[in-house]
Amino acid sequence: MAALATASVRDVQKLRDLRRMQAMATGLLVAMAGVFLAASYGLRARPDLAGSLGYARAFAEAAMVGACADWFAVTAIFRRPLGLPIPHTGIIPRNKDRIGQALGDFLADNFLTVEVLDSRLRQIEVARWGGEWLRQPRNARRLAARLAAVLPGVLRELPKDMLRETAGSAALAGLRAVPAAPTASKLLAAVWNEGRSQVAFEWGLDKLATYLAENEAAIQEKVEAKSWKWMPRFIDRIIAQKVTTGLGELLVEMREPDHPWRRELKTWIESYIERLAHDPDLIARGEVLKARLLDDPALRVQARGLWDELIEKLSDGRSSELAARLEALLLALGEWLHAEESAQARLNGWARILARQVIAPRRREIGGFVAQVVASWDAKGVVERLELQVGKDLQFIRVNGTLVGGLVGLAIFAVSRALGLQ
């Protein structure tokens, strides 16, 4: 089959199975022909064995008829038997367009109605299923590899200016719709509650203590320079040393979790997080600051530069690096969907709304699209693909027809002999 030259490994296996079943069915026909010939010559040579050889001959004769009839029927579905213009043969290639139209109508009437879509989406829970699917490393890796292979080519073909403006407009619209202060409150709360801020705080204390120790001489010089001229230098040095030593000891003490200053800082930060979420004055000031920032021309220039750099890196052909990053992103998305039941509920609701308001009202157009796609297919290619999918099972019909035909012929022969008609 020419259309299978670039077939997948699975298609190649299906083709092998089809060829094996065709050989089995044809071999069974040839075997029955051999039995028929042997029984016929046997009857001529040994008339005294007419009883047993007669039954064998009747079985083989009827089996050949059944095999040939079923071969004709199976072949007629896909093509003209022996290339002869026999009426009502080559059913699929002659009725390809009608089959496509019927398939489109069947899809529109039985799969794309509001009732069917809504019921099915409620059963499968698209978001939960998607999360479970993406959580599997193998699935995320395969999807990431395909996206990484396709994305650079798509980005190279799209107009850069249009892509940049569209992405920029969408990003700005999204940022303007997000409340600044409550969002900052959530981010601060996430960082503070997970303990990362405590680690950062202690890291800052360590860095500050190291800086004081390394720059003690410079600090003393600054103290001496700001001191009164009549003050003896040794007193200035003592004061400076006391200041740096005291600061160092204070920094060490503040590493203790129950230090009063740390408790005060914790109370102030948690209070500020709460105010960011609910204080009308802070919320209004956050919106003003956000609007000023988004309207700043310098921000737009920087954003365009970052976008162009991102597009260049995505389309430079390094698909392996892009695939690795996409895989990590997809795995994280799968974990999030798996864990967040509220997100699952929202996404499932959006999917049902999409089905009711977008897909179902256009089911006829979708069915018509399916019909057009089928009509555009090459008839020979359609026949080869369909035969590849169902041909193996149809060859079993030939095998069964051979055996059933033989048994029917044997029964007829036995009844005829019993009635004295043979």
C-alpha cells in the first residue's frame, strides 16, 4: 500500500496482521480445492469408497463456494473484484462523499448536542482528567517534545510586530484586571507563611554582620570624621569600636527566633499583609501605582525588548532545552490541577459553558467540516486506511465462510443421501 510508506510502527504491525489473515483465508481456499480434487480422483479410482470420499468431496466443494462468495463480498466493499465493472462493487470509493456526509451528520446528531456534551463533560471531569494525564512524566515529556518541535516554526511564520502587539495587549489587559494590593498580599503571605522569608532574613543578618566585620576600620574613620575636633582620637576609636561591636552582637542576638525585634517585625509584616488585602486606602494607592507603572513608556520599551529576546530564543532551534522547560511546566500544571479542587470546578464549569455556547450551536458546521475533509481525501488512500483498520476482521469472515459453507454442503449431501437423492 503506497499510502503506508510513512506509516507508524502500529500501522506496519496492522498491515502484517492483515497480510497474514489474507494468506490464511486464501490458503484455506487452496486447501479445500486440493481436498476436492483428491476426493474427485479418489472416487474415480475407487468407487467402493464412494461413501467416505463423497462426504469429503461435498464438504470441500461447498467450502470453496463459501470461500469464493465471501472473498467476493469482502473485496467488493473496498474495490472491484479482479478489476471487473461488476455493479454494486467498490462500495467505499464510490460512496466516499456520501459516507463522509453521513459521518458528519452522525457526529452532529449523536455527539455534539448540548445534552450529550454536558452529560459527558460532567462524567469525565475534564480538568481532573487533564491533571491526572499531565502528572504522568511520560505524557508531559511527549507533549512537551511535540510542542517544542512545532513552536519555533509557528513563531518564525507569524508576523513579529503583530505577535508582539497582541501579546502585549493581552498582558496589559490581564495586569489591569488584577488588583495590585490584594495580589501583593497573597504573594507576600505565600512567601512569609512558607518560611522562605525567615531564611532570607537570617541570610541578610549574616551578610550585614560580615560587612561590619570586614569594614570596621572604615566605620571607625567615618565616626572620627564626624566627631568634634576637640575630641581625642582614641575616644573616637573607642566609640566606633563600641558601635560596631554592639551592632554585631545585636545581629547575632536577632538570629534567635524569639528576639523581641523579630517578633515585632513578624507582627508588622502580618498586619501589613492583612491591610494590603482589605485596607481601601492601600488598595487605591496600589491601583494608582500600578496604572503609573503600566503607563510608563520605559516599561513598554523594556517589555518589547524582553519579548523580542524571548521569541528569538524560542525560535533558534534549541528544541531540547525548550522541551525540558515545557515538560517541567506541564508537570507543575498537572500537579496543580490534581491538587486544586476549586480550580478543577472552575475549569470544568468553563468547559461546559464552552460546549453549550460554542460547540453545540455549531455542530452542523462541525459535521459539515468532517464531511468536507472526508470528501477531500483520495479514494485510494481512504480504502487503504479503512482496510488496514478492519481488514483483518473481514478476513475472518472469509475463513468462517469457508468452514460454514463446507458444513452446510456436508449437511445437504448427508440429507440428500438419506432421502435417496444421491
